[in-house]
Amino acid sequence: MTTASEGRLAAVAERVPPLTALSVAVLAVSTSAILVEWSRAPSLVKAFYRVLFTTLLLVPLAVGRSADRRAFRRLRGRDLAVAVVSGAALALHFAAWFESLRWTSVAASVTLVQSQPIFVAVGAWALLDERVTARTVAGIVVALVGTVLLAGGDALVGGTAVGPRPTFGNALALVGAVCYTVYVLAGRSLRQRFPVVPYVVVVYGVCTVVLLGAAVARGHPLLGYARREWLLFVGMAVGPGLVGHTVVNWALAHVESSVVSVSLVGEPVGSTVLAALLLAEVPTPVTAVGGVIVLAGIAVTARERAAADDPD
């Protein structure tokens, strides 16, 4: 990317209120589950092309800036090992979450997969000896109560959840949340020492290779899809992958991290609304109540952790 292009992007960024940009990012991320549901391709193929196209879109940014090129040259064996673990965990996250959408509702799947701040807080306490405040514990307990209700409450009370195998789909969504936690914790040190674009390109590159291997091992065709499918693959990369997460990372430099963390709770809400409008998926009362409880717990936990990371 040229200096002139960077200057134009910076000028545009200065004219856009950060909270407006963050709202657009949350909306973009909220479309992910809808795009996945619209595609008829196998889950592993959808995940592979979503990550592949996102990586390809980011490569020009990574090689166009001298600071990012220098970051690539600083990569050493230990850094690559961390990237492999982080990228493999991210691949498992995408594979589990995309598959969960086949079996349960968008509302349940997206809410449960977004419970990863709870697992990150527990993992950081158990593995990294990070301090856990009383508010964090309270948020975790609230979220866990909501998770139990959301994941299995509908079946326990004899309701009819959306999806052919909601319990299985909910379990996969939780697996996706745990895998995302491994991705976050494993890559934390690497992310702190490298700019965001080179970090994402390396980790997403590993993730792409893992998903490619999994798709090939399962015998899924990689070509021969209708044009509609390719448009959906690109849409997953451009909307949620590039616009959503890139703008979120940009917002972190302009908005308090606690605000950004809590705003991401809006993804399950946005996805649920879009699913009702575009997929005719109306969540059951139990799913709605459980989802609200989970989101409340996530909001408390995410805000408390962000405040601890950024005490100013």
C-alpha cells in the first residue's frame, strides 16, 4: 500500500466517529452466521474459503508496509510454533462453529460460541496466574447459568428448539468457544510483539492449511460450486472477516477496550435479529431467556477483563 493510500485511509478514519465505525463492525460480524447458513457447501469447505479469502485480502496490506515486512523477518522458530498452535485452534473453532449452525439455531449457536470471554478469563487465571476479580467471578457464574439453560434447557422443559439436533449443535458451539480461547491464549504473546496484520496473516495462513487438510481428508470437493456459493465465500471474508474484525482492531486504538469488548456482545443480538428476518428463525422462549443471561454474564466478564488490561 502506498503512502498516499495510507494517507487517504487515515483521512477517512478521522472523519468517521469511532463508535459509528464500531457499530458497523458489529453489524458486519453479525452477518457471518447468516452467510454460513445460506451456503449449501460442507462446513469445512465454507470455513476454508472464508479464512483463505480473508488471508489473501490481507496479504497486500502486510507486504505493502515496511514495518510489517520487518515484522515477518523477526519471526523465529518459537514464534512459528506459537503461530501453529494458535492457527490450528482457530481452524478447530471455525470447523466446530460452522458445523454447529447445521444442527441448532443461529441464536443459540452464536451466543454460545461468543461465550469465549468466560473461558479466556478462566484459562488466564488457571494457566497464566492472572488476577480474577469478584465481578469477573460473578459474570462467569451468571454466564454459566445461562449457558446451561440455553444449551439444554429447551429439551429439559419439553420445548422445540430450532434445528434438527439442537443439543449436539449447542455442544459444537461450546467446543468452538473453547478452541477460540486456546487461539487467544496461545497467540497472546505473539500478538503483543507483532503488528496486527502480520500476526493475522501468519496465524490465518496456518488456519487455512489446517482447514484445507481437514476438507481434503474428509473427501469434500474444493471446486465445482455454483457462482452463488463463491459469492457467499467471498462475502464471509469481506464482511465478517475483513470489515468486521479489521474495524474492531482499528477501534481499539480510538475507543476504550472495555467498550469494544462489551460491544461484541451485540453480535449474537444482531445475528438473532437477522436470522428472524432472513431465515424465519424465531428463538424459543427458553433460548431467548438463556441467551439474555449468557450475554449479561459475558458483558460483565468482558468489561471487567478489559478494564484490568487497561486500567487508565
